[in-house]
Amino acid sequence: MPGRTYTAEFKRDAVALCARDGVPKASEALGISDNVLYRWRREANEDGDEAFRGKGVMTAEQAELARLRRENANLKEEKEILKKALHFLPEEMSARYTWIQAHQEQHSVEKMVDALDVTRSGYYAWRKKPQSRRQRENDQLKEEIAKTYESSRKTYGSPRITQTLRQNGRNVGHNRVARLMRETGLRALTKKRWKVTTQSKHRYPVAENILGREFKAAGPDQKWVGDITYILTAEGWLYLAVVLDLYSRKVVGWSMSSEMRTDLVLDALNMALTERKPAGGLLFHSDRGVQYASERFRSRLEQLGIQQSMSRKGNCWDNACVESFFGTMKQEGCGILFKSRREARMFIFEYIAGFYNKRRSHSTLGYLSPDQFERRVA
């Protein structure tokens, strides 16, 4: 959007997403123009670790090696995606044919028939086979369901897919959607690999619980809530701090680090301030963790005229909305042990910036995403 400011951390993660998925897909996911992403990628390639500060040059050999590594990773990922599709499909050939038809825009037919162990001739014969009107309608609906399912990162069940289809003008019942999802083997993923932590044993002052579980806000940037979680990787823990606006449930700021220090929550807060530029009267609520109670964090809030609020001791329900966000990530995460902090970081960045804020529907928002809700109300 015009005039928007991005942090260096955001830019680095966006460049990494471009390297993994390509600039066009990253542009669509993040809502940032191709030209901006190409410029960021060029700066990152030229400056390396000093990206966005104008120092350092990548040699031609390093650039070629980076290109080959990205190309190899993309090919490996595509193969894994197609192979994994078998785990979500029944044995019937018609179901596999339906899956292939629904994913032609993402992968070539040649690669999909090979991965799903069907023949090209069989697939094209199935396409030409005369069908009844009801079968044609069901096949069309299955395609729409599959696209919605893939767009949700395979996290939507039949209720949310039904609501999404209705928002797109499809007059369809929940039972029919549920039946067609069963026929094509589509089901929401519910794996878990996340954990929430609070270090509340400290001697810093504790703010009063002003929020008092009043989780509704009349407008944006009136009530923010923050929290920290950590994610398991093969290299150790990756810590994530978020700031969530209670008005739309949008994650307006976040930061990640291998260390859980005050800088983590300050960086998340500063990103939210850069993104939103709130007026006066803002309330910031968190648990009693040492990072939020620290002198540096309290001083930053006081400097900005932001009123601080903290949960009661040992009561996670006082910060239920941000806990719910982490719970959503538990259910909708990969459910795997990430190979590295970088891999986990990429997943989280794409999840928040490319999916959760932009497309993930909320029943409390009338099955709109946070961005959709803010645009519609505005």
C-alpha cells in the first residue's frame, strides 16, 4: 500500500520467501508489488548480511550457487508436495483424477499423473467421459473446494470452506461440501508443534489488569495484546513475539529470535507502531512475563503514551485472544520438527503476512479475514 514502511526484519524475510517461492507468488501472498520485491532481492544479493545498509558485494560464483540451491529446493519441494497428495486421497482413480484437474494451474499434468501413479491416457479418457448434470456440478464444486482448501494451506474444514464459497457467490450447503470433501480425501490438518511460555518470576513492577477480558474494541488501534511463544527446531528454540489488534484480530507486529530477551518484544512493538501509527488512548495488554515488565519495555510504552495492562497471576484466560492465535498456529502449523530456525522463520513469516492476516477467516468476524474485516468496516 502507498506510503507503507517495512522493517529490515520484514524485508529480509520477504526476500527469503521470494527465494523459495519466486517473486510473483511472494508478491501475491504479501500484497507487495513485484518491483519492490525485486529491488529488495537485488539489495540482499548485493549486500549479503549487510542488506539494506549498502555494504558488501556477492561474487558471480556465490550468486550462481545461490540460484542453483533455490532451483534445487523448488524442485524438491514440488516433488514432495505431489507425493504427499497420496496421503490425502482414497484409492479410487476418479478421486485422483479430480485432484489432478483441480491442481492444473499449480503443476503440470505430466508431473501429477506420474506422482499419483495414474496414466495420462486414463486421465484424459476420464475427462472426456460423458457425465450427468449433477456429476458435472459436483466436479466443478470439487475443483472450487480443492482450490479453497489449498489456499487455506490445507487448514480449513467443511464449515469454513462452505462460508468461503458462499462469500464468493456459491449457494451451497454444508452437508454437500462435507460429503465432497470426504470423497476427495480433503481434511483439515491438526498437527501440533508449538508451545507458549511465560517467565513471571521477577521483581519488576506489575501493571493492573485494565483490559479485564474486554476483548472487543470499537475501532482499530485501541487495544493491543502481546505474547511470546517458542517453536521447536533441530537447531534449538526459535522465539516468536506478536502484537495483535483486538478490533480485527490482526497481527500488526511480530519478531523472531533465537534468544528470548526484551529486544524480542520491543521489536514486535516497534513493528506494530511502524505499521499502524496509532493515535492516543492505546492500551497494551500482556501477561506478567519479565520481558513485558522490564524497565526498557515499560519506558517505551510510557514514552509513547501507551497505557499498560497485565494479566492476573497464573491466569491465561486474561490474554485469551493472543493465546487463541497461538492455538490456531498449533492446529494449522506444519506439525513437524523444523530442520532449522530459518525454515521455521520462513513458515511463520508466510503464515502471518501471507495467510493469516490476508485470507484466514474468523467466525467472530463473520468469516472474514482481519484485512477483509478492516476494509469492509472502513
